[in-house]
Amino acid sequence: MSTQPQEKQQTNCIDLFPLNPEDNDHQNAQGEPVGLIFNIQGHSVHDGPGARTTVFMCGCPLRCNWCCNPEGLFARKVLMTKSKSCIGCGRCVRACPRGGMRISAEGTAEPIREICDNCTTFECVEACYKEGIYISGKEYTISEMMRIFRRDRQFWGSTGGVSFSGGEPLMQKKFMLALLKKCKEIQIHTCVETTACLAPAYFQEVISYVDWVFVDLKHMDPEVHKKYTGVSNKLTLDNIRTLAARKDWNGIIMPRIPIIPGVNDSDENMVATANYLKDIGLDAVNLLPFHRLGESKYRQLGREYVYAEEVPPAHDYMQRLQKIMIDQGLICYVGWETPF
Ligand code: SF4
Ligand code: SF4
């Protein structure tokens, strides 16, 4: 394999997925903050120390086209299809008052995305009794979340807790501030898997209530970062630098680099990332090899998956990148070989 991969000639997926509004807070009819969540997964072991409950929040400020949770790119509920369950009965087509659904040549339900991506009522889902279509995204209040955490707490042991992922887990500001404060109050260990691409004052405030921060560093060059994610890396790098320098926060920062072939796996980018980490006083990094586990979700969202032909990096290639980081003086974990 080449040691200096060719840069990929493809752009971010802003064209495929609408960008999120900056104000991403939701509330219920009683005026309480609610979180829009697309998955809650018990017994997670890769999202922080011990056994954990991982909560996947809707919405993200970045648009990486390798994202393995593309339903999390929407800061709203979104319709997804499950073709294997669909019998092509057409009930959903008849139920939709906006002409948003049709039956495809394959005989399964096919949403017209220009219409369905703006839908808020989802009459089609009510009409389907085969689960051929479903809504990603459900609102939870703080009390409902605490009930789930109390239920799961017995499985966490002494080292586990709650992890927040997404999407960008910290985008729903009011909800996350309130929920993380509550977790801190009753000593629930918390991790976030964040882009750190958030307003600086809010980021530092909310992280005060978090124990572990996994931060994704996609590329050190702001222009290349923008090309592949839709945004510059400046906010991310500045926020992590400020966090690493804080004396009043005792948490752990674990930087993660998703290794995307042809995007960020050059020797130069590895060395630049290592230099940044050393400069801000961090001594470890976690390299995560690209995988295609999210592919079927792109189909369910009616979007193209541009990495369909991409082969995940081989073990020896990951070891070579690991060696670069170790040679730069960092502790380097590959894949899920993290220190927990
Ligand atoms: S999605 Fe459900 S209602 Fe629509 S055609 Fe398929 S089975 Fe019928
Ligand atoms: S999501 Fe809304 S617009 Fe689309 S088919 Fe269902 S009801 Fe119609």
C-alpha cells in the first residue's frame, strides 16, 4: 500500500443532507427542555470505561460523508425505510396527504425525499403495520432519561456510566446542560463523543459536567477539513486547547482520529496532529480505522453512500500509522484498544 495516499476527489455531504439550524433546542408542551434522540443502547463497552448506556443525540454541525450514523445528521425527526419488512401494500401512499410516498419499481415504499424530509406529521408511519417505514428521532424529558439511567445503573458496575454520542451530542444545549448537571449531581460517570465544534463559552460550560471527552480530529489543515466536513477545524482545535489548559476541570481528553483512506491518512497529517496534541499537553491518541457499518442506513435515508467501494484499512497499515504516532512520542491506541 502507498505510504502517501492520493487525496480523495470528493466533497462533503452538505448536498445530501440539510445543514442543521444553529438553535437546536427543543421543548415539550409544558415548556420543559426535551432531547431529540435516535438511539439508546445499553451494555456498550467501546464508548468509555466499563459497561455503559450510550445515548445518540440528533443533529451535527459537520457533514462528513463517511459518517456511520447518518440519521444523526438531522436535527429533526426523519423518515427511514426498512425495505425487507415492506410488503408493498400502499397503505402509506394512501395515508400521506402530501403525495410524499410512492411504490418503487422493486415494489417497496419509496419516500420522495424533497417532501418527506420536511414532514412533521408522518401519517404514513401510522398507516404501516409492517414496520416498512419508521421515524428516527424521539423526544425525551430529563425525568425520562433519569428513569432509564436508574434502570441501567445496576449493569454499569463501579466503572461504567453514560456516554453521549450522535450526531454531535452537545448540540441540544439546554437539554444537555440540564441532563449533564443532573448526572454530576448523582455521581453518574459521563463521557461525550464530540466534534468540539461548538460556541466556545458553551463548550467549556457544558464540559464542566463531563468526566471523559472523546474528541474527533478529522484533519489538521483547515481548508482540507472544510472540504470534507463542511466546516473549518478552528473551533474544534481552539476549544480542545482551552479545555486541555483548564486547571478547574479534572476530566480526561481522549483524541480520536477516524482514519479515512485518502482523506486524512497521510504521514504529514499524522505528524501535524501529533504536534498539535503535544503542544497542548496531551500524550495519547486513538486511531479508529474506517469501516462501512453505516452503509445500510444511507439506503434507508434514500442517500448515496460514497464510500460503498472503499476497503477498510488493513491491520498492518494501521500499525504503520500507529508507529508514526509512537515515534512522535505519543501513546497510540488502534481501534478499540483504548485504556479501559
Ligand atoms: S411501508 Fe408499510 S404501508 Fe407502506 S407499502 Fe410498505 S408495508 Fe405497506
Ligand atoms: S413522511 Fe410525511 S410527507 Fe412523507 S410520506 Fe410520510 S406522511 Fe407523507
